[in-house]
Amino acid sequence: MSRFFETTLEQLKKAAKTMKLSPSVFTILEEPQRIVTAHIPVTMDNGTIQIFRGYRVQHNNARGPYKGGIRYHPDVNMEEVKALALLMTIKCAVVNLPLGGGKGGIEVDSHKLSQRELEALTRGYTRLMAPILGPKIDVPAPDVYTNAQIMAWIYDEYSKITGKDSPAVVTGKAVGKGGSLGRESATAQGGFYVLMEFIQKMKKNPKDMTVVIQGFGNAGSFIARMVHDAGFRLIAVSDSKGGLYCKGGIDPAIAYSCKRESHSVQNCEIAGIEYTKKGEGVCKRISNAELLELPCDILVLSALENQITASNAKNIRAHIILELANGPTDAEGDIILEKRGITVLPDILANAGGVTVSYFEWLQNLQKKQWTEKIVLAKLKKTMVEAFNEVYAMSRKYKIGLRQGALITALKRLEDTII
């Protein structure tokens, strides 16, 4: 984790060298424009006051307002937030959104807080960050362990501070609070559009392909249903506690229902979880490490960063990796995967469906409109398919992987804007 920002810059530097990016543009992108650290006092339920450290990094706004999530996690640190803010600048440029990159976080185990403490923490963070937020300045969104309720508290607190109803100050809100239809499944949906576009280019049939998914949370459970409905055979899923491998196939609806009841897919070794196919055995528990190394056609990474590294990249047996999480493959792991001929559909393209529909939500709030889900998904598909084809063309032009192709696509747009 300590080298996350540094390794992200190394990947950017490689793309900059390939495309001969203006050195002055790279110099501008090397450092965030603004870093804010806040110490948030919260009166706990037992009457004591606890101080929580929060961050907001605004990387670059050359193409538009800063945009990026806020995560609540005990391991949040400045290095991570800086790297994720930089990646948001790149991601928004990859899919050609008129937005810049930002990221926020609070060092907290939110599971240990009561609902009242969580609300107090969120409103305290909003008060301290309010001077640098705003619909035309910086627009946060949900991230790891934050959700629509937390966005609603930020929206409400910011509106109180400014004395003006400001739904466009955050995205990822519930539909009743000004959120967009289609937002909940947007990250997975965008990744699915990218995956299907690549599969078609490779002239592959989904019915002949197996899928493994690490991270059976929001994005993971949605992509599971999408690939299942498209005819792929889902053979393994995992959450933070471990995984379940069913060679005969997994019905994601049954698996998700079981996970909700038993708190982990590892507890789902039950009759009916797998399709009945003679000779293919029953489901078995596996670790996350084992899941990553299963033989499969497509490995979907929808957990946390640094899951594939130099230590395990040589053992990966997937042919295609779809990155729905942020930074799930580190720089060294990426090099090994590329040398081994494993195609990576990179996070800065594959998981951009979330920020794209966030952008749509922001537009709807500014225009005081509500689009239908059909309109949202049609616009999302158009954006993701166009972005994939641009990235694919760039990778073919320079004879490089899709990650470097995506980075060059973004850097060209940023260079055109900055110079």
C-alpha cells in the first residue's frame, strides 16, 4: 500500500514516454492540486469524544469539477487517497467525461459505529470539507463502506451550511433524494458492456466461457447476474471471508440470497447452489488466494486493490481479467500478466460505469430532471462502447496492452485541455 501512488505514477510515466507526452503536462499531473486533512471530533454513544482523521485529495480539474468517492475504512491513508484521486482524473478522461479527479476517505471501522455515530462523523467531515466542495467545484460519491444514506447526510449538511438546496453536491444518492435510476448497478453494467465488446472482438461465445468473481458485494453480485443471464458459466465467487467453488456452475441469485442469510458465500455448501451436472461434484470452500488461481476464462476482480501482485501473477490461470475494483493489479503483477499473454480489461476503463452514471446524476440534478432507466443505460452503453473502442485502437496502434492504451487515451485528452 505504501507505494500505491508511486507505482501508479510509474505506469503513467511509461504511457507518457510511449506517446511522447509534453513534459510540462506530466509535471502538472505528478502532484495533486490540493490536499486537505481534517480531524473530526465525534461524541460517541458512551459520552467520550473520539477524533477521526479524514482526507480529501483534489488531483486535477482541468477538464471539469473534481469527482471521486469517499471511503470509510480503517486502512485509509494519504498514499492510497492520492493514488485513487490521480486514477479518477485518468478514468474520467478515458471515458471522455467533463470532470476531473478527486478522492476522499476517513480512517474508521464503520462497522463498529452506531447509526448515530456514523451520521455525526459524516456531518462533521462535511462541515470541515464544505469550503472545498460544491456542484461546480468537487462532487463526492460513495466508495468502500459508504452508501446512499451517507451521501444523503452530506447533501443535507452541505445544503444547511450554504443555505441552498444542493442535490448536485454529491452523487450516488437514493432515487428519492435526487439519485439516478441505474446507479446501483452502474459499475457492473459498464464493466459488462466492456467485457461483451471485447468478447465479440475475439469472436468468443459466452456459452463456452467460465467466470470467477472475487468480491461478491455490490459490483460483484450485479456482474454475476449479468454474466449468468448472458450465458457464461459462473463457477466461483468470494467475499472477505472466503470463496465457494462449484465446477458445475453457480446460480448467482441463490448464492446471493444464501450469502445474505448466512453472512458469507463460504456457508453456502447446500443442495441446489450448483447446477446438477453428472460427474462435476459438489461445491467446496476455497480461500480468496485459491480463487484467484482457479482455471477459468474470465476472472472478475471486484474487491480491493493489490490482489494480483508479483507473488501470485505467475499462478493466474484466467485468460481475461475484468477489473471492477480500483487498482486490483499492482504494476509488477501487471507486467507479468502481459508477458504471459493474459488480457486485462483495466479498472480505469472497466469500472468507469460508476462515475459515468454519477456524471449523469449530476447533470440531472443541475437540470432538475429525472431520466428513465432506459435512457441512462442507453447513454452508459454508448459511452462505454465508444471508450473501449478508442482504447482498443490505441493499444493496437502502439502495440501495447489495454491498460497502457487507456492511459494514453486519457493523457492525450488531458494534454489537449491543459496546453
